[in-house]
Amino acid sequence: MASIGFPQWRKPADDPQGIVAPDERLPLPQTLMMGIQHTVAMFGATVLMPLLMGFDPNLAVLMSGIGTLLFFVITGGRVPGYLGSSAAFVGVVIAATGFNGQGANPNIGVALGGIIACGLVYTLAGLAVLRAGTRWIERLMPPVVTGAVVMAIGLNLAPIAVRSVSASAFDSWMAVLTVLCIGLVAVFSRGMIQRLLILVGLLLSCLLYVVLTRFLDLGKPMDFQALAAAPWFGVPHLSSPSFDGQAIMLIAPVAMILIAENLGHLKAVAGMTGRSMDPWMGRAFIGDGLATILSGTVGGGGVTTYAENIGVMAVTRVYSTLVFAAAAVIAIALGFSPKFGTLIHILPAPVIGGASIVVFGLIAVAGARIWLQNQVDLSRNDNLIVVAVTLTIGAGDFTLSLGSFTLGGIGTATFSAIALNALLSRRRARASNASTIGDT
């Protein structure tokens, strides 16, 4: 079992690739700026998911910050990760509450009870990992599976980004300009600006958007009057859970998806940092599970480690866990600000969509990185089938309905990868044993 003590964060080593390890620290100003970038990376989905379920987005942001700090403490500051609103809950919450997609969810309490139950299952899985280790999870989800699941998550999210910028020709071209801004910052800048490439790219894109809409009348201008009228401070609306057996049975199984997502994210981080996250996997599951329980108790919805932030780490090479503590504090402050909620609503959709195209693509690449780091042999038919089916199901958002339970694309891709690997690897093991007997 891993030690609970926090690391002694030290100054970064002179790495030729500019890598900042999890137990290293940047100067305070850079840490805060990197924290802002991670907050920006997560808030698109963290705000979108509660809106789709009829939850309060300001409360979701607030609880994402509190949950991330809880995760930071439980993992002893060893695991770089941010907890934000999970997309895995959207379909089951809508099914459990009958939400019509407009305004606040009138049956939010029923959904919160199911989310709390899901967090409890997730926490128990973490305790099982602490007791029995990670071997059973690794056997269930080896690198070929986790890499495919991570890539499928990125591909599954891709249509969301594309649809968000397809309303008009201007939106599509604005998304292209956003991608170019981020790409140019990534390639041609150096130092801190390059590390803040997504944040800087977004700022440049917003300036371009203002010029194109205000002076060339090419799109809908940003409504700065609404932003100016919003108050700086306000307490988000809290909601209380109620426990319904059918809703619990519908929502609690989402824990399996969260486990697979978190495992894939941790494997991706391990591949990027060159450090095994296995000693902290049980604590990561517990931290995520407890954060989901806490968030569901007040109305914030379920949370999970965020692939968007892993994408930011992949491109900036900064893995310092102190950055995520800073991001959490920033998110908590923003959660108490109605002005921030208004800012979310006035940010141009094509700019956010263009940034999402980059970040979701980086998520998919993180899956490929897992294969490369673990030398997964894709010339073997069993691995090919697992990867091919997982990616197609995930990218196509293949949905299965079992009575009132609906499993979306990420869920079906996850369980398909696990089931196919278990079936085909058993066949491979039998063939290997038969070959060994024949040789003797």
C-alpha cells in the first residue's frame, strides 16, 4: 500500500524535453497560470454536462473544485488529475428523471440519490484495489483495452465538438481559426506561452471573434452587457437527494464506466510521465468515489477524472500536482461567482468548439500513447479485434437498451473491450498452453 504522506515538491530537474514531474513545482505565478489553463480546459464539459441534465452549472464547477481538492488529499498529492462533471451520467439521469432538456430538472433529487449510490460502489471498488492490489483490474483491462477505451472516449466526444461548430459557415470557419491559433501557439511559441497554449489560443480566438463580429458583422457579437450586469458573488442553488430503488439500479452501474475511464486516464498519465500510478490507483478510485458522493449530496452531479486535462498535460508536459490544487481553488472561487456563469454563456460556441476539437483529439492520441508505451502488438488478431470493435462502437456512439437501462457509446465500448479481451485472451492462453505441451 502506498504511503499517505505528501511529496516534498522540488524545483524541476533540467529535463531536455521540459517535463515537470508530479512531485516537482513551478514558481507560484506559473502554477496559477497553469491552473487557470486546466480550469479553462475542464469547464466546457463541466458546465455542459449539468446543463444537459438540468443541474446548476455554477454548483457543478464549485463541486468540481472541492472534489479535486479531496482527490488531491486522498491520493497524497501524487496523482495529477482534475475531477469534473462526468458525461457517463447524462443518459441515465435523463432516463431516471424524465428531464425534457429545458431549464432546471424538477426530479433532480431522484438523480442525486442514484449518483450517491454510484459513488458508493466506486468507493468500494477502490477499497478492493487497496486490499487486493491492481492485478485483477490489469487482468481485466490490460493496455490494449485501456488504450482502446481512452481513444474511444476521444472519438466519441469528437462529434459533439463538430456539431457545436456546424450551425453556420461562419461558425465552422471560426472553429478552424481557433484550431489554427492553438496550433500556431503550440509550434511557434516558447516557454510559458507554449505551456499555456490552449488558454492563449482561446484568448486570441476570442479577439478574432470580436473583430469579425463587431467590425465585419459576420456573426453574433458577444453580449458584454449581460456580463457587466451579473454580480461578482453569489451562492449556487443547492438540492437534496432522495432515494428511489429504480433510479439507483439505473444510475449505480455507471461506476463501472468511471472505473474504466479512471484506469485509462491513470495509464495515460503513467505513459506520459514514465511513472507507474498503480500504487495510487485504489486511492484515486476512493477519492473519485467520495467526491461523487459529496457532490451528489448537495446537487452537483457525478464527477470523474478529466481526459481534457490529460490532453493539456500531454501537450504542456507539466504534470505537477500542485497545478491541479491551484485549478481546484480557482474553480471554487468561480463557482461562487454568477459573473463567471454569465461569462460561460457568452463565450462564442465556435471558439469553444474549435478548442474542443484540439483537446478531444489529444485524448484519442493519449490512447495510442498507451499502446506505444506498453508495446502492444497490433499485428496479433486478438488485439486487432479488440481495438477495431472498441473504436468503431465508441466513435459511432453505439447504444444498447436493457429495459429502462441505456448504455451509451462510451459504456458499450468499455464493456465490449473488456469482454472481447477476456474471451480472446483465454483462447490465446489455451493455444499457448497446447503449444507448450506439444513442444515437451
